[in-house]
Amino acid sequence: MVPLQRAIRRVKNGKDGLVNIFSDSKSSLEVLTGPKTYHPLAHEARRDISEIVAEGRAVRLFWVRAHAGIAGNEHADELARRAALTKKTAADYDRFPLSYGKRVIRAASLEEWQERYAEGGTGEITKCFFPRVEQAYRVLRKTEMTSHLAKPLRHVDVLHVLEECSIFLRERVALETEIGVVVGRGSFQQ
């Protein structure tokens, strides 16, 4: 995205009426031309393109296949490779996408949650079926919790509801079909 944004900025600062920009970064072109763009460099590039168009000039963007023997593209790749190996300055762009930040935070919180889950004294029955937090979360977030009325003198616990209870037979069969596992002790400890 950085080279594409810089090329557009260079066109903006120039005086040419029509400029064609060729890029082998299909993803950068898609981010730039896509309807939902959150990348700050894409917003800068779009603003620059709007200013270029307002001046009565034009920029056309083209995608070229990488490593297809196109002389200009191969030369640009070689220059980029050389710069990456020899340049001793700070990175030109060191931000990361919001989605990456969310993923890193989510992974860290899941790791901390797993530690608490493993060390905690509660939820021992749940841990029999779901030793990892991710497994429990994935299944339980789709499950609607309901109250349960069993036979009056029958001791009701979670294992009874999950393995034997006729009231939940239909739901149990549907779940077993959906996840491809027979619900029972030890079924989820994979």
C-alpha cells in the first residue's frame, strides 16, 4: 500500500494530465478501490486522487501479474529487494491494521482466560467436556440455557442433562449430528 500511495502522491505533486500506475499488489488495489476501506493510506490516496481529478487531471490504476517477466515490474522488484537489504533507516510505515490488533488482543485474552479456567476450582463438569476455553466458548455461545424439570425424586446434574435426559433428547441428537460427536463423558477431550 505504501508504494501505491506514494506513487499517487507523486502524481498529485506533478503536472501530468494523465498518468497510468501499474501495480502487482492486487490486494492494495482492492483496498484502494473497495467500498469499505479503513486503511489510513488508502484514505490518503483517495483524497489525493480526488484532488487530481478536481484539477482536471486523471490517474488510472492497473494490476499486472507479479513475476510475469514484465521488465518495468521486475526492475521495481529488484530495486525494492535491494532497498530492503541495504537501507539502514526506520521503516517507512510501521502501523498495522485494526483487524490485526483485535486478533492479537483476542488471542492474549483467550490465553489468560484459559489459565484462569484451568486453575479455577469451579466448572469441573464443564471441563470434562471442554478442556479448552475455545471449545467451550464455541459451543456454549450457540446454546440457549433453559430451566429443567426432572422427575421429582431424581437427582439432576449436568451429566444427566447432557447424556440421559429425555426432555433434551431432540436437542442432544441435533447437536450430535451437527458436531459429529456422541455427547458423553470424554467425548470432547480431543
